[in-house]
Amino acid sequence: MAYLDGAGAELRRDARRPHPGATHALVLAMSYGGREPGGPIARYARGDDYHEVLRERVRELHRWLERETGTTINARPYVDSGPILERDLAQRAGLGWFGKNTMLINPRIGSFFFLASLFVDFALDVDEPFAMDRCGTCTRCLDACPTQAFVGPRDLDATKCISYVTIENRGEIPEALRAPMGEMVYGCDVCQDVCPWNVKFSQELPEGSPFAARAMFVEKDARTLAREILAMDQAEYAAAFKGSAMKRAKLWMLQRNAAVVLGNVGTRDDALLLEAALQHDEFLVREHAAWALERIR
């Protein structure tokens, strides 16, 4: 996560700096469901890459603004990219409050949504920030975390978070976190699943949604998916995850994660596949496969 430091950190201190000339930001939210069954892949990553889907929608908003105003507007879209604190901007734009699990929660749709923003050099009326904290005394998210990653309300030790460990972490998964990972191959939704605001207000995905789960994730249990990933070569990986946000993780990272999952939910029938992984080009895949074999045996 070194990209969060250095020059990027300086830009994040002042929202006017990433896009010179920008005076206002339109901050947008788009639901990606939340009613679908849980599983080894976090819901946000099961469909098409949200970066591309939302970026095009924000560009269309920019074109609409120019048509409506008859003016050329200096603007730039951001979708989970660039030195932008989008969650903070969203709270300031009135879209929700920071839950105890650090997620932004909207009182009408919960927290299963993406954020995007359009920075503009154009005067706009400003919405009031969302000032209330509606979590109350609830601690379900903190209590449910499989790795106990929360130091306290709104205080997350990212190095223990399964989403960080399986997606951003380029190194070894600490042994103390492997068993608690359970069947999670990529990301984790547990702290969102138990949130009362999601239980009540999360939405069904509309028919034809680009965020609907790909066929490879439908009706596949964690063991089956982990076996498929561990057996993939580079060409199969490129084909399976084309246009997917999951390409954030390289093939060897997914195979590292898959080995851990097989160590948690696999059987002796998986031993041959894990033994083959002991010859993998990447040391970390070999090391995690050896751990999984020891667990199974």
C-alpha cells in the first residue's frame, strides 16, 4: 500500500489539488446488490469491473452537464482511482455516515455500493454533510469479524482484514490468519452481511446488471472454485477474469489464497493438486500449498 504515502498523501490532504482548477465534486453512489448469497468471492468483484462501468457513467454525466449548460466544463472522473478520499467526500456530500466497520452507510440502501466522483471547475449548490451517526450501540460488525481485525469502532487494523490479506497483500498470509480466512478466496463481506442496515435495506440486483455474478461463481462452493483457480495457467486466468476487478490480484496471489482455502475446507482428494502446487514457480504458492497439505493430513 505504499502508493498511499509520499506525493499521493500530500495530494489527498487537499481535494482541490488532484485536478487543477476543480472547485466542486459531484459524488455518486451505485448499488451492487447485497441480497445475493455470501460466498468465497466478495460480491463487488463477481461481475464486471466496476472501475470501467462507473467511469463511463460518470463521463456520461459530464457530457450531460455540458449539454444542459451549453458550456465546456473542465472536469475529471474518479472511480477508486487517484489520490482522492472518496469516502470522506461522500460523507461531506450527504451520502451517509462512517459505520463502525469503517464502511460508508446510506440509510436507504445500506453499504453495498460503489463510490465515484466527478471533479468540476463549475459552480454548484453544495449539499449538507451527513452529520448523524446511526450505528447506535450496535457492534455486530466488530463482533463478527473472522480475524478480529477491528481495534475498536471505526478503527481497523488493515493487516488483519481478509480483504487486505487476499487482495492487496503481496506477501505471505500470516499463519494466524489462515484458518480464520475459512473459505474466502477474494475479499470478505462479513462485516457488511451482519449490519442491520444491510439486512433491511440492501437491494436486489436488477436484471442485466453488469455486477451480476459471472457463471464461474454461480452455484460453486469454495472448494470447487479454489481447485479451479489452483489448476489454472496464465492463459486460463486471463480468459476467466477478463474485464473483472479480480485482476487486481495476480494469478499467483489467487492461487496462494486458493491453497489456504483448501487447507481449511479441502479433503484428502485435494492432496494431489496441492502436491503439484509444491512445484509452482512462486515460492509463496509453494509455501501455502505445503501448509494446506499439512492441515489436510
